[in-house]
Amino acid sequence: MAEQQQQSPAEVDGSGSVPGGHPVWSSRWTFVLAATGSAVGLGNIWKFPYIAGENGGGAFVLVYLLCILLVGIPVMVAEVMLGRRGRQSPINTMRRLTTEAGLERHWHAIGWLGVMAGLMILSYYAVIAGWALNYIGKMAGGAFQGASADQVAIIFADLLSDPKALILWQTVFMILTLLVVIGGVTRGLGVAVRVLMPVLFVLLLILLVFGIQRGDFAQAVDFLFSFNYEALTWAGVLEAMGHAFFTLSLGMGAIMAYGAYMPEHARIGRTVLAVGFLDTVVALVAGLAIFPIVFANPSIAPGAGPGLLFVSLPIAFGNMTGGLLFGSLFFVLVTLAAWSSAISLIEPAVAYLIESKKFTRITANLLLGGIAWVVGLGSVLSFNIWAEKQVAGFNFFEFMDFLTSSVMLPLTGLFIALFVGWMMRPETVRGELADESGRVFASWYWILRYVSPIAVGIIFVMGLYKTFS
């Protein structure tokens, strides 16, 4: 269909429109791929497989899936529902729905918190994604061929100690992100949905086959899926609860913004379940692809975070036949996962500037991308020049991570659950989920009102406790 402009912050991929002319995704699967692209990020690759293995394997996975159903899915349904009801950027959606519900203006904070959190996360996310871009060239160029653990550690340390190199790769990644979002939803985000995600899935399967053939697949399966209930502590349960919330990109405006393009006839519940399923499958398959390679080298201990991606895996790839090729593909995979998440972090703020401030898509992206890039310089310098500069025990990068992941996102998720569960008129909520059966709706509504706020509140409190204890 021809692109429509009425009541829309951006052109939308697909055909069809809702009453009032607001364009929508061509199908619910377009939304599924877009939301999955937002959800699938670095956490799926470097965090989930490791915390699953360290906290009881299959026992942790079962608890995690339960947490997805009781924490992640209910809040995500609520966030998508708000987006589809408001049909605007998260900020203007919350303004409209707050007025509609006859509530005080402070509920507008839900939209502002999400949009600001997304931009702040993008500022340091681009820095880490730049490391992955750098490693594509290093791996393909043979820098890790036959390298020892000490040599790989030195290569990583040299990268972190070089602010010029970090700024270069941060800039490259930010430009890639802006090029997609500047293209609009049809030519930009639509391409990311139709191309980047299938490529990511294919690369993941290729690496899985490589891990099965060249790695210790049996040990990886045992690490991830053996039911070790003794290893599953209450701390592990809280870890599962927290990851179930954060992995779905909740509370950062992206899901609400994408929900604004949901077709009226799409069943939100089933659509969100599909996103949760795909996000979990990617995390598990990533573990089955990564850990056989790690376990094939007995001198490498499995770990989470940057150490796994930028030290342990380069050692393993560099000492395996065909490892340089597949190692390069792996860092392409990491970059694609980061890229698909990054474009969703900036889009809600771009939509707001276009709607309310009459920016063009190009100028909105350049302004917001520039702000995120400048703020990201603080994270760059945290690894070198500013490494010793700390406030309250945080360097700049650590503070940004703490503020977003431990404060802003849980608060936004909590406010969403309270707003939809307690503040919106029940008949309005029921009307938006009219396609769901009475029993399904009643179960979701009860969980959203009584279980999700408590669970997200625990995530918030425990995040603060872990940081300051």
C-alpha cells in the first residue's frame, strides 16, 4: 500500500489501516519478528546460557519459563496493549491514555521513563557492540589463530585501553543503527525485520552445527539441561525472575512503540507468547552453539559477560580447524543481535520528535543519535582514561548500567502493570483483548494485578540490594 502519514510517527511496513487512517504492520508475524529483534540481544548470547548452567541447568530453565509466563508475558501483553490503544509514540500514548482514564498527569512518566531508558541504554550498548564489530576483522584476519589465553587477554585489554579505537567502532555501530532508523519503518525497520532476523537465525543454526561437529556437545547439553535441583538456590530463582523481565525488552519504550503498529484483529496474547518462545529458543540454541566450543578446550572455564565473548571464545575458535571462519560468523551474529536491539532503542524517541516537535526523520535521528554518541563517550572512557574515577563505587559505564537496568526499567514495568491492572477502566482493557477467551483474560488480568507487580517489585528491590550490599 502507499505509505500513509495520518496520525503516525513513521511510515509502517505492510498494508491495511485502522479507523482514522493509522497504518499498521501487514501481519502479526511482522510484529513478532520486530519484537523478537528487539528482545534478542547480547544477554541472550553471553548471559542466559551461563546463568542457566550455573543454576541447575534444566531446573533453572523450567523456573525461567515459569517466570516468563508470570512476569514477562503479562507485562509485555500490557505494554503492547497500551501501544495499540494509543497508536502513537510511548510518550504521547501515555498522555492520551492517562487523559482517557481521567488520571493525574504523573502517569505520563511511564512514557518518558521508557524512552529515556532506551536512549541511555543505546549510549553504552553501541560501545559494547563496537567491540564485536572490531572482533569480526580481528578473527577474519587471523589475530587469534593459535593464540594462547594470555595473548587473547592482551588483545582484549589493548582494545579497551585505546579510546580512539573504541570511539571509532562505537561510531561505526551508531551510524549503522541510524541508517536503518533514518530509512523509516518501511525501508529501515522493515528491512531489519525481513532480513536481519532470518540471517541471525541462519547464522545461529550454522554455528550450532559447527559446535556439534567440532565441540563437546554432550558436555554442553549436560551443562544446560541436566536437572541439578541442588544448584538451584533462591538467588537462582531471583536471577531467573530478573532475566525473564529484562530479556523481553520491557520498560524501554520499544515494545509499546511497536505495539502501536499492531493490527486490530491480531490476538495480542498469542503474538506475545510467540515472541517469548522465539527469544527463549534463541538463548538456548546460542548456549548449545557456544558451550560445545568452550568445553572442547579444557583450559577454558565457561563464564558470562565480556570474558566469554571476547576472551574464552576467541581462544577456542583460534585453536580449532575452521575456527577463524566460524569465529568471524559468530561475531557477525553478535553484531546482528546488537543491531536489531539498537534500532528499537532509538525509534520511540524518534517517533516522539516527529509527532510532537515536527522534526523530519533524518534530523530526529541525527539529534538523538548524536546525544547517545556523546553520552556513550563516558562509557568509552570508563575502560581507560576514567577507569579510576568513581562516584559511590561506580564508574560512568557501571552507573549507566545500574540506573537503567536496576532502576528505570523495573520502575517502568511496575508502573505499566499498575496502570493497566488498576488504573485503566476494566471494560477498556477487556475491549482491547476481546479476542481472548473469558478464562484466559481473567487469568492474565489477575496475574497482572496481583502477581506481576509483586514480582517486578522484588526485581527492583533485589537489584538495589545486590548493588549496595
